[in-house]
Amino acid sequence: MKTLTLCMSDAYGGLELYAQKCCEYFQQAQIAQVNVFRHGTPLAKHLGEKTPCHYLPHSTLPSFPLGNARKLAKIIDATQADILHIHWGKDLPLAVLAKQLSRRKPKLVYSRHMHITHYKKDIYHRWLYRQVDQLLAVTQALAKDAKRKLPMPDSAIKPFYLGVAAPSTERINKAEFFAQYNLDPAMFTALILGRIEKPKGQHLVLRALAQCLKNNLPFQVMIIGHAMDDAYLQQLKSQVTQEKLTPYVKFVDFYPQPQTIMPNFDALILATENETFGLVLVEAMRCGIAVIGSNAGGVQEIIDPESTGLLFTPGDANDLAAKITQLIQQPEKAEQLAQAGKEKADRLFSSEKHFTALIDIYKAQLA
């Protein structure tokens, strides 16, 4: 069995990181593979020297990328790929055309990471999705939505949670780390990890911080992530200045291997209004820290409220402040949530179990 991972996206978020993890796992497991990316993307840069890669140019006709499809079909046939696995919705036309043009006719597996915004049952989409052999939806809710909105048989749509690796035994010393960023090791400290853009809701956490300070319950926040929207980043920094939050907020553009520092924090907050899954929550849970997330989207399948974490009303900074207050005032509850969260994440969201199951899905397609 040989797998071909296709991801032409030039972003570097959860979707692309999952594609990267697939490639890295196949290499470690010595599963024959080939990867196809677009020149210059973060994925190409991170994996180009580590795994066998081919590159395609940017397509000027994304809905019917015939030129790239011919090139991809040649790669499929030359490498004798059995499975064509895609992760980015915009790659579906390319994958379908290449499958049609190839002699090999690989099985097409599509990991769906994003919400389905509208029904796709017109002639064009019926043709596209007829070529998808297995659609893997990252949550139960997304799988249910796919069965309603996509022109595919229910049997070809499967809910399939993403997995994360067990936390590394190599951990950054808390005292040294906090000293490096001028954080108070005695203060409750929350982590926000992800792209800096308005939908991620970093501004809500700053509002919650301001509310807690008014109630004489200070805590400190580290916001780690690449700014996808420079104007929004400047808005956040202005908010920090205006609300006099400077001593309590640290911005860090990027931190490699974040799981090595997660155990140093008291909680991780995901304030996205409607996250499709919430992989960073699972990473934090496996690291054994408490989590707070918006009561919407895939987060509802990760966090069992008051059991494995806390949920707050999406967009409501006051409710978020109330949830943070619970953890500050009840450290024993935070510890219980963290322990129960770790147990759930180890059971349901383990990358070891995930990739074993993914290989079984591939084999079933080829049986």
C-alpha cells in the first residue's frame, strides 16, 4: 500500500498541521508514501527535506485545474499510489480530475476539517463527490451535517476524531520559562494558542481579564500565535494599553513544540466563536491542564462541561470571566477538571490510536 498526501494550501493552521502529522507518521511507521504540495508553502518548507515530495504550481482555474490534474495523475501512476488523501476542500476538484485521468484510479479519502456552509447537491458537486470513496469528518456534528448537505451515501461518511501525540517528556522548566518572559510564577496563568485573528477571540480574553482585575482577581495571559491580521493585532495591543493590562499580557509570535510548555500553565482558553474541532484543547488536555472553550461547534464534543473542562457562552466576555474566576478561586476544581480531561483525551484523541485506525480505513478501501 502506498499513500499520496495532497495539500496545496499555503496556510499553516490545524488542517495543514494534521496533513503534516499524517506524512510524519507514515514515514515513522515506514509506510510507503509520497507527498504533493505547492512550492513555497509552509508544508513544503517543513517536509520537503524529510519525506518524498512533489510540487505543483498555483492553479489559475481552481474549479477545473486541468493542467495540475494531468501532472498529479502522472505522479499517481509513476509512484503507484493506492490512496489519494486530501485535507483542503479547494483540493477536491484537483484530486477528482487527477483520479479520473490516472491509470491507477486510487481510492480518494477526504478529511473534512471545516464547516459545510451550504448544500452541495448541484450537478457539479454530484460529479465531484461521486469520486470520493471515504469522507472523514472531524466531529460527529460535522458528519451529520455532511450527510444532509453533501451528495454522498451515508455509508461513505464517517466521523473520525483527530488525534494528538502524547506530551513530550522533554519539558521546559517553568521557573526559567516564566523568567524569560517576565511572568509571575505565583499568579494564575492562562495560555491562548492559535492564529491571531478576530474569529479566534483573543479580544474576549482581554475583556475577561479586565473584568477579573476589577473584581480584584488578577491573572496573566500569554498569547502565542502568528498574526494573520496585523490590524487586529494592533487592536489587541491598543486594548491592552487602554485597559491598563500591560503587566498581565505577553504576546509571543511563535513557539516551537508548544506541548513542551503547556504544563507550565494553569489553563488553556479557546475563545473562537465556532471552532470546527479545537485541536489545541486536546493538546492541552493530554498535557494535564484545565481547558475553557466556547460552547459551540466541535468544542462541545471535546469538553464535557463541569467534568472535563468549562464552556462559556460564545462571544460573552463576562461569562468567560466567570469561568476563569471559578478556576482561580477553586484550584482543586481546576485540578479535577485537568485530570478528567486528560483521561478523556488519552482515551478518545490519541494520535497513536488515530493513525492505527486511519491505516485500517485505507486497508478497508483497498479490500
